[in-house]
Amino acid sequence: MDIATGLGLLAGMIVVIAMIFMGGDLHMFISEHAMIIIFGGSFAATLIRFPLASIIHGLPLGAKFAFTLRSVTQRELVDQIAGLAEIARKQGPIGLEKVEVEDPFLAKGIRFVADGYDADFIRDNLERDRDNFLTLLDEGQKIYRAIGDCAPAFGMIGTLIGMVQMFANMTDPSKLGPFMATALLATLYGALVANIFCLPIADKLHVKLSEEEINRTLIIDGILMMRDSKSPTLVREMLIAYLPEKHRAEPEELAAAA
């Protein structure tokens, strides 16, 4: 699990709730009318922007990857592929059949090598799988960003509606307070939905999109070199080029530096 996402959301909600209770009670900040304009309006605008199928797939996929983290780092992934290349070179592709890996994308590539598929098929299949996954993740990012863009705008719409209702009932002082509260709470809800939830998740998905593109391309190159029975040393040296400069040192060197 990506602890940073959960901690960030929790910290944001704690700050807002603490400020609410420092100056009143929670009931003052609940407005059904403001909720309708923010959530209903944002959902309607998102439906107009994106096909329904993209929303159905993008929202849960985006939420899943915003809160999950790869079980291995890029450095560990390079070491793992180099180890698999050593098995493939010593025991042949058949030796990979008994190997178990957690990453489903890497496991798929290993299965192709073990089954003896040619390099062109492996490359085309894995690249198509990578591109389809990245497209879905990008859709999720765009949907969350669209909701984050819509929510403050509908908050302003709710504020304007509340102000119109307030000015239309100036002769009845008892209605001025509720209409003003609705107007202000619509803006508050829109800002919270956008800046605590949707826009941060969209940015997190953008980062993970870049990471997954690098990781899956790294895996594809490693699988193809494994398919061609390249030496583990060559595989490691070729894949290390994907790592940031500070992570390219050998584990022993990193430990000595620490």
C-alpha cells in the first residue's frame, strides 16, 4: 500500500475537521443543497466529457493505483530479471517454468519465454499489454483531474444560486442565514473535493503512470534478452540504464556509502 496517499488524505481531513470544531459544530457545515450541486454537477459534467465505459473503468482503477505501490523497486526488478536470465542460460527456457514471481506482467513474459514463443510475438504482445494498461491509467488520471476542475466551478455556481435566493428573500430575514450558508458551503465543498481528493490523486496517478511505463519497458527489454540467452551480466548492465544515476551503484557500494 502507498502509505503517503492515505496519510495525506487523513492529515487533510484532520486539519479541516479540527478547524470546524474549533469554531462551532459539524452540523453547521452540512448542507444537502451544496452536496447536490457539487457531487451531482461534477458527475454530470464528467459524464459529458468522457464515455461511460471510461468512467466505469477509470475511477476504480485510478483509486486502486493511487493507494497501491509496487512490491519491488526498480533496482530489485533489475536484480530479479538478471537472476532469471542466469536460470534461463544455465537450465534453458524450460528452467523458468518452476520460477514464481509476484509481478503479473513479468510472470507473463517469463511464461512466453518458457513456452518458446519467438521474440517478435513476445515484444508485440507485451508492448500491447503495456500500452493498454497505461491508456487505462491515463484515463483514470484525466477523470480525477476533470472532477477536480469541475468541483470548484460548481461550488461557485452553488454560491451564485444561494446568493440569488438570498437577495430574492431580503424581505424575510429568517431565510437570509440558510441561503448564505448554502452559498458559502457550496464553495467550501468544491474546494475540498478538488484540493484534498481529486487533484492530488490525479497528480499521484501521473507519477505512477511514468513509473509504470519505465518499469514495464524495462521488463520487456529484460524478457527479450532472456529469450536470446544473453548473459546475466549483460542483462544487468543493459537494464541498469533505466535506473536514476544515484541508484545505479551495486548493492555493496550502496551499503558502503550508507
